[in-house]
Amino acid sequence: MGLLKFIKPTTLEFEESTHINGNAYSFTFKADKPLSWHAGQHGMLEIKLPGGKTARRMFSLSSAPQENRVTITTYWHGDNASSYKKALWNLQPGDNAKIRGPVGLMYMRDISANNILIAGGIGITPFRSMLIEAALLGEDIHATLLYANKSPDEVIFKDELENLSKKFNNLVVKYIYSPTKISKDIINDSMGASKLENTNFYLSGPPKMIKTYKKLLKDIGISRKNIYSDPFMGYK
């Protein structure tokens, strides 16, 4: 089913863009037919460039399936933006796009398990999807979110994260700012008394960050089968 969704794209209608904070923006689309996915998965968003050429980019969806909208969140870099990003920013309400997917292994298997979510910058997007889904379904997610940024001003979806941390009984949100990094001690502290084999880790951020934390988790003794990551966040 996942492969079929990727081969045959779904048509989207652009609705609006929203400034989140700093240079982070969200883009919301409505699908022309019901589209299902697991919160946290990614899709390939296709848009037209000037001249008619189709451009594609992978994004983790920041929206939850229950919101009935497809939303991606990404950075804007002004004059340094790619032709894809410029075309994305030039979309007008009613314009069409397409999405292949959503697909991928980046979704929570058991919200009642001990889950540790490690995000860097724009990598918060799949976790926003997971947390919003649990809230809309009225489920109490068991998770610790470790969210790394250079400064408090760069935290994306901070108001939502603050509200969600109050809504759930078993969600802990920890912000880590430079020069502090998410260390072995921070991770071990987040696991608490849970055994290594009973903790699932989800990694989302720049490819270099994901590689670094996969190695760190391996050094701690975390099995590869308990680590999930998504390298497609629109970083290129």
C-alpha cells in the first residue's frame, strides 16, 4: 500500500502559508481525495517551476492525519533560496501541487511505551504531527521530547508544545540550547528506570545530526531495532 501511494501521486490544492517564527513557515494543502498516513511519515511534494518543469522535494508532514490537511513546514533563506523554495513561496490559493506518499518508518509504534523523541531545528515537524494526533484522539502519549536549537527564539511550534505538555500526563518537553548538546547523560536521564530494550527512539533533524545520535545511542547500548529516523526534512 505504501509503495502504491508513492507511485501514484495525490493532487493537492494550496490553501495558505503561515509564518511560524523566525524563518520557519508552514504550507497547507487540501487533498482532492481522502489521504491516510501515520503521523510522522514523509511525502514527496511536487510543484511546478516557472517554465513548467516539475520539481520534487521530500518533507516530513507537520500536520496530523486527523486535521484533514497536508501541511509541511520549512525554512526560507531569502535570496539564497533554491528555485524549488521560491516556487513554493510563490504559490497562490487554489494552485495545484501533488504529493507522493506519505510513507516511511517514522511513526510511533506504541504511545504507551517509553518513547524518546530527539529533534533538531525544523526536525520538530514529524513530532508535531505525532503529538497533535494523540491530542485529537484523546490518547495519553508517553514520551520525552528533547528539542535542540541554537537559541529559544528558534524553537518552532513552541506555543503548541507548551500547551501539549500541559495536556498530557506523561509528556515531558526539554529544550536544549547551544552550546549545550543532547548528551549521553541527558538521554540516560530521560530513560529513567526503563530498560534499554523497552525504550524506542525517534530521531529527526539534519542528516549529520541523525548520524551522530545513531552512533551515540549505539554506544549507550540501544538496539538498532529500537531506533527510527527520517532523513527527509527539506534540508537540501
